[in-house]
Amino acid sequence: MSIELRHLRCFLAIAEESNVTRAAARLGLTQPSVSRTLASLEKRMGVRLVDRSTHHLALTAEGRVFRDKAAAAVAAFDEALDAGRLPHRPLRLGHAWSALGPYTTPLLRRWQREHPDTPLELLRIDDRTAGLARGEVDAAVLRGPVDTPGLVTELLFTEPRVAAVPSDDPLAARASLTLADLAAGPVVLNTVSGLTTPDLWPEEIRPTATVTVANTDDWLTAIAAGRGTGASVASTAQMHAHRGVTYRPLTDAPSAPVFLAWRSASPHPAVRRLVALARAVAGAR
């Protein structure tokens, strides 16, 4: 049995819906048909892709790796079929939480003015590559080290780090904070799409307690609720104001690089124009 496009689309629907019934409804198929397609794919691959032994369906480690490759393959196939309108199809720009910060609106306005035939769609996707590795977007704004194979990156600028603390915490009354100030209590980490990890702290003052969340909204909520403090970048303070969270400069943390990234295998024809405009808007050199 060879693997066909229907196998990949079926698997991706299951992965995104985390439920065979919902995947079947999305694909317009019966539940048994979807289950059989998944089983035949796993048999051909020789590995279990989906763990169905728990109450909630979840991808196995092999399934998570295969998901990204399958998404990229399906995206490339769809792009090939759409080659006739390729120059005018939307350019999808992903980001995990803050896009280009204060440069986001100027970029969108200038793009609309200078490239009206190619719509620029900004999509927030809670993923370390903002959907780029899975083929959900054509380019992405990424912060911090980018080590995903098959991606090309262009440095746009760097931005300073900030501390995020509960607004009623004594730390909020200070003009600036240090990494040691945050390490004294629990630190909230967005482990799905966030930039901050315990490695930001020197080993001798690394936080001993952390609270993990899966997206920026939950990160803000946890800090506002007093469950811990956090560290991010200046764009987060500008794009995600929260009355329960106070941002302060983090004076001893290194600046974070901001990249524009795209897939080397199937770049959108307008991606280079996006790079040039993003650098111009951000004043990058």
C-alpha cells in the first residue's frame, strides 16, 4: 500500500481536532472510515502515530514529528495546484504572540499600499515556529534561536527583555528588575510558543520553581493571578497590556533577536519583498 494524499489529510485532521469523530465531520467522512485510514497509514509507516489508550486522543512522539512533515507536504501540494494564481495568492505571515511589536501596523499599512495585488494575512499560531514548520503560513516572525531544519531566517532587529510581575506585587513599584529578582519566586513559562526558558538565568540563580502554560493569554492570566512572575520582550509589553500585569525593564538579560523566517523548499514568491519591507519599517541595518 502506498501513502496517498488522503492519508495525510486524514491524519492532519485528527491531529488538529484531537478527536476522530470531529475529524470525520470536518472531512465529510464516517468515523469508521477515518479510523481505517489512520490504521492503514500507521501500518504503512510501521509506527504508532496516535495514542488512543488515554481518555483524550494524543499524538505520539513519532506522530508529532510526522505531523510537521505531513503538513509541509500537503501545503506544497496545494501550492503546486494553485500555481496559476501564485503571484496573487495571500502571503500568510505567522507569529506566536507579538508579531513585529510596534512595527506591525506600519508594515501592514505599507504592504497594502505598495503591494495591493498580494494580500498580507497576519495569523497568530501558538507554536514555536508560528505554524511555519507545519505549512500553515508562508513566513513567520520568530524570536530567539531558530534551529528547525529547512527554514531560512533573516535578522530584522533585536529587542530588550522585560519582566512581567503582578501589578499588586512589591516588585511592580520598582523602576527596573533583574533576573535574580524574578528567580526568588515561581516563574511562569510558556513552553509551547514562548521564548523564555530556565536557561535565561545563570546556573547559580536559576529559578527553582516554575509554572508552565501553553500560550500568551494563559501566561498573562497566571501572572495577574499571582502564581508567579515572567520574562519576555519589549513587544509583549506593547502588544499585550494587562491591568493585572506590570512590565519593567529587565536590566541584566540579553536582548532577543527577531527573525523573519520562511521554508527554503517552497518560498512564496513575495517573501523577499516582505523581508525588504520589514527591514525598512523596523529600521534594521
